[in-house]
Amino acid sequence: MPDGQTSITKPSVCPLDCPDTCSLDVAVEDGRVSGVRGSTANPLTEGVVCNKVSRYYPHFVHGQGRLTHPLKRIGRRGEDRFERIGWEEALDLVHAGLSEAIKSHGPQSVVPLAYAGPHGMLAGGSMDMRFFHRMGATLLDRGPMCGGVKGEAFVSVYGAMPGTPPEQGVDAELIVVWSNNVTVSNLHFIRTINRAKAAGAKIVVVDPKRIKAAEQADMHVAIRPGTDVVLAFALAAELERIGAFDQAFIERWAVGADEFMAAAREWSVERAAETCGVPEEQIRTLAAWYGDASPALIGMGNGMERNQNGGNSVRAVAALPVLCGKWGVRGGGVIAKVGAAVPKTMARLQRTDLIPEGTRRMNIMDVPANMLRDDLDPKVAAVFVYNHNPIAVFPHQVQVMKAFSREDVFVVGCDVQMTDSMRYADVILPACSHFEHADLFPAYGQTYLQRAEPVIAPVGEALPNTEIFRRLAARFGYDEPCFKASDAELMDEAVDGDDPRLGGVKPSALPVDRALNMTADGAQEIVPFKTVFPKNASGKAELASDWMAEARGFRVPAYRPLDSAYPLALITPSSALRTNATFGGHAASDGVQPLEINPADAAARGIEEGDLVLVHNDLGETRLQATLTDAVRPGTVFSAKGTWMRTSDTGLTVNALLPTHKADLCEGACFNDARVDVQRI
């Protein structure tokens, strides 16, 4: 270390869109983040953090793409020509642009386009939501992008009951890892899996690809994408046939089991095997193992929801532990909605009482198409993009780029880095990374609540999201006290401070060197159907749902085949190099991206290892580099999501091939319903 240079280690938390929400130790040298590693503050994450966070975060905070000053566009949309301006001018430009939209088309013509860049409660949705609610802007349904389908499905069965905490899997005799690439996007669950396996548990992986976890599993079920509901139905029918149902549990805790089973019995093992593309014997063996094991745990990932049968697949899988009585013991049941254990007070944090009556709601997946509509009333006249990189994330990328190229739609961008999407903005506001502001961090995949303080000062002129929207509120004349709330006050309004599990400590005063476990009642750990129970009208698991019948048309789960003229299913799961599109600006993500293809599919097309290939369908085309592997099932190709435009010489990434039709529940995205063909270039 050079003379005079000081180094200190400070505690922090990873805010990225991941179920683990790891605690961090951050090395700071001369006011800069020089290193990031896992800490032991969170008992679940145990000092381990993924490589992408440890390797790429310093560049994310201090690298060439970091936004450090407000910018004004001086070139064409997407041309990447901007000039530096001051904050006052930037706020004036935002005020003028949004005000013009409101004057011409009303406040609902303004659409806040935000997703889940940071998962901190303040950066992710606090003062910003107050600002847009007060304005009367269009309300955005974010869930359909990811997680909403799975969440709605689980809630339709169990209400807001938290599922099984993942660390309890060490006690399981069987763990079924279903559509969850744990080593890439749920790292700490693989540690639980390995411990259970060492203690004698069987491990089953259900996934179209032989992911790393499958290489060590007792069985890999290489399912055809989009057919999970069929497999779950067949398992239910086979479990009934072999006498594995727990009738006493069903009678006590289930609603609609007979109706559910009437649908499940339509799927024999033979019929399901053909539809799912898996051997009959695997279905029978998995049913036998599941019936015999206690505890038996299913770890569901979000991959299952990313198709037009996604919600009903989650519902059908979530029914299995009810039918077989696998709940009520430590390490049994399903890992899902675990974060429901945290006593969030979102209405108070986001001030939903400010929303004008009759304000429209818009599905996040519909925003690009709606930006192109001149017949929409009111039309989309202004879009405020923050915590999101829609150019790199949305399906039908050609449509998204066309939408953001409209000169008559005012676009505000707010981000930490100069992303593909920021290049389409009229004004760019530089945001702080989470290392530069305080925040409160619950998790959606575990039960711990954490708080973090800034570890460095804001880089350049960057500001936290909360301060950006405070200043915007003042510029718009919103002078109510709620727009002057400090970050500490926002934390105290984000979580119920009277909840006994906080022990009388204000959320804003939670210690930053340890995590608070949200147990069932402050003493007993969460064990569904023993210490926590379904939170719905019936107080039971609803395998047939009146709510679903009315809202979505599916009283019990159902399967809808996907018809396409294109022969290959394209799946786009998480990358080992990125978290969604975060870190896509790092050099590790440069270059032509790989397309994993089964050797049989490659041979039929004359494709060899390393060939450049054209991947195409009716929506677009992109060039990728073929990687031949039998880890991908025949008829399926794989390319990780979140790549940035600079990796493509066609000006399009794999997102150009993804469809815009909706899932069965939540009107969610169907990324894995992409169907393509591939040819050698």
C-alpha cells in the first residue's frame, strides 16, 4: 500500500435483485471502494459472497461508466452525446419536461419506469413513490417483470404466510431444486443443499439445463420449458396412486383438494412424460422419494414463472406438500415468499393515501408498447427511468428501442452508470450507489432484516434517490411535511417499529454489524403450519381458489400448450457475470455472448464448437457464439440474460427474440416462451 494511504473495513449489505441479500465487508482506501467480500453479520450468508459482487463492485462504483454529474442530451436518442450541466439546470429541465406533459395530457401521462436495481427500501421505493403519487402519475405494476407471477401464485394458495426459511433445508431428507440455478442466483442455498446431502439427503434438480447443482444431484429431471404444471400434476396423481397422501392433513388444512386432484388425474405418468420430455421412470421415482421423505423440501426459483403456464406451475408445485403432509416440520414444505416475515409498512412509506382516486395502473411490461400508442388516453408523454435498464431487460427489444426513440416522449434517466437505456434520456440525473447512502434491507429469500450506513461519500455530484426526489418535490412545489422526511425517518416509516421482534429498537437504529432474524413471534423460528399459518380467508391451503377463478380464470391450475413454427426453445436465465443487467458494463461481459446448444441440435444445422450463429425469429435476430454441450436438453438453447448492446454487432441482444405475450397469472412476462431457430454464419 502506498505511503500515507489508509485502509479501513466497513459493514454493508448487498442490495442486488437476489434472494440472499448478503452482508458485506467493504474495504475503503482514500475514500474509494477497493474491495468487497462477504461478512458474517448475516448468519445465513456466513461470510460468503458471489464472485460478481466481490470482483465487479469497485468498477461499478468508480469505473469509466460511472455517472458523476447531471447531463443534458445534445445528440440523437441513443447516440450517446451529452453535455455536463449543474443540478439546478437539471432539475429545471425535468420540471419543464414533466410539466409540459401534465399541461398537455394530464398527470397520468407521466409514467415512472422503475424496477429493482437496488433492493433497499429507501432507494427502491420511498420518496420517489411519494413524489409520483402526489403528482398523480400513472401507477406502475412492477411485479409482472419478475417475481409477481410466483408471488401471486403462492399467495393464492397460502395467503401472506412466509414459506420455509432456506437454512432449514439441512434437516431435509429430500430437497427438490425446481427451476432454481442456485449457484448463480441463490448461492447460499447450495451450501444448505451440500450439508443436507452430506447428512444423507437425496437431491433432485428439475431444470431444462444440467446446472452445476444437478451435476452432484441424485437425479436431474431435464424438463421441457413451460411444462412444470404437467409434471406437478403427474406427481400428485402418482403420489395418490401409491398411497402417499396424508388424508388427515388434507382434511384439516386443505380447501379444494378434490377439485385439484380431478385436474391432476388427467395427467398419467405416461402422458406427462411425453409432454415434459422426461423418462416415465423419473416421474415414478421422484414421486416415491417424495412420498417417503420427511422432511421433504422444494426450493422453487423464478425460472418456473417465466412462461404462459408459470403461475399455474407454481400453484401445482405448491400443492404437493399439502397433499402429502410435508408441512409442519422443520425443513419441510416450500421455500417461497420467505420475506413476508418482515413487518413492512409500505403504504406508510410510500404514502399511498396521496394517490388521486381513479389513477390508472399500467403493467410494466406494457410501457414500451404504450409509449408507441397515439390512441392511448392519456398518452404516455413522459417517462422517468430509474432503478432499471429497460433496453437490456425488456422483451421485444426492437419495440423498446423504437419507443425510446420517440422525440415527442420526454425521457428522464436516473442511474449509477451510463447504461444502454440512459443513452436515450433527455436529462440524466446521477444516482448514488448503495455504498454512498443509508438504507434498510429486508430480503425476499430469507428472514433477516439488515441496515447499512454509507461507507464512502457520494462520488462526484451523485445524490441518493431519496434526495433527488426531495429536490424534485420542492421544485414542483410539494411542500407537505412528508417530502421533507429524512432518510432515518423514512426507515422508521418503512417497517413497523412496534413489532416485538425489533425489541423496541427503531428501524433506523438497528445495528449495522449484525442482522435481525424475523422469527415467528420473537422466540420461535418460522415453521409453516406449526408457528405460522396461511393468511387468507379460509386459514387453509386453497388448492382451488375462488380468487384465482375470478381474477385470472383458473380455479385450479391448468396447462396451455405453446404453439410455434420455430423449433427451439430459448431460455435466458441468470448469468454468473451479472445480476440481471447489473455489471453488464464490466469488461467481463464484453465480446460475443455464448449460445449453449445440444450437440444433436448443432449437428442437424452443421454447427460446430465456436461457430458464430444467427439466432432468429419473427421479432428479430442476433449473433452469438455456439457452445456445444449436452448440459442443455435437445430442443432447447440457452443464453444468459442481461447483456448490454456493445456485445452485439447487429445492434440487438438476445432480448430482441423474447415475446411480449403474458403469463396465466399477474399478466407476467414470458421470457422463456421464446422460440427460435439457429443457423451457422
